[in-house]
Amino acid sequence: MPATASTPTSALTARALLLDMDGTLVNSDASVERCWRRWAGEHGLDPEEILTVVHGRQGYATMAVLLPDRPMELNYADNRRMLAEETADTDGVVPIPGAPAFLSAVATLPHALVTSANVALADARMTAAALPMPKIRVTAENVTASKPDPEGFLLGAAELGFAPEDCVVFEDSEAGITAARSAGMRVVGVGPRAKAMAPDAHVVDLTQLRVEALPAGEIALRFGA
């Protein structure tokens, strides 16, 4: 059962960890908002409304939600352009508090990045935040469907060699948490966007997390200030 405000989870145990990037390891909100505000202006849309749905999805999927009658080929074209813009715009891209220590703690444990960004954008943001790139990563190039589809998380689990129920996902967005649940995985929500989704555990940032490798090969995640 997902944790609620009245039933907090103080610990979870997993065999593998699947990590979202934006909002989870990297704070890229400033870059994301600049890009999507420009796009909103081009299409006469309310940027504040757009910013409530952009997080977690690939760009073309967000556009399909916002402009459901628009030909998908136009969404794909805009998505390619916006990926290039976001890759070039790393001003204000910083690590989520606690992310460097967290990635150091899991460096020798089974983990993978599962992001809606493509390879170039993932490289740019992880580099700007001075964070190490996990050896195994699932990016936009590897999937046929964007979050909230579970494809990316299922692929990440398969790449690591673990069943979905053995994995814990770290996510910040509604789309990402929905994808993780659809994949049959437990979720640690990171930051304010995640809290409303009542994940299995929630942290304000990664400073509220301790990672411990257990003798049997499991990973203990302990939460608290």
C-alpha cells in the first residue's frame, strides 16, 4: 500500500534502483520553464497551464496532451528542436541536494538511470550538475512510448537483470510515478510534485535518505531528516 501522510514509510528494501533524472537527481526546472514558456508563446497557450503537465514526459507527449488535434509529425519536429534548445541551455542546472552523496552511495549497487531526456540532454544536464552518469541508462532513444507508459522502467529492470517487484523507482513527477506503478514497482517520491501522488515513501530531497548494502545483496533505503 502506498504511504500516506498518516502512514509514513521509514524504510524500503530493494534489489535494484531505477532513477529518474530531472527533478530527482538534477534540478533543471529553470531551463525547462524557459523552453516551454517560449513554446507556449508560439502557440498562444497559457504557460502556467503548460508547466503543470510538462514534467516527466517526453516533449512530443506533452504537446499531444495540450494540442490533441495537432498532427503528431509536428509534435515530433518541435520536440527535436526543443531538445536541442534544452541541451544548449544549462544555465541554472544544479544537483538536487544530496544527489552527489546518493550516487556515490549506490555506485557499486545495481542501479540505472531512466529518463525522458535523450542521450545528449542527459549528458548535458548530468555534466552541468557535476554528477556521474550511471553505467546503465534508458533514454528517449531506447523506448517507443513516453512516461506515463511503463516501458522505460521495465526496460531498466531488464537491463539490470531484476524483476519489477525487486526494483524501487526514484521519481518526482506524476507521469513518472504513474509509469513506475504501472510497471509494478514501488516508488520513492522526491520533492513537492511527488508528494501529491502518495508514493510509498517521500523525501523533500536526497539529503533525507540513507542507503545501506545488506549482506544478502539487498539495498536498504532509510528515510528521515
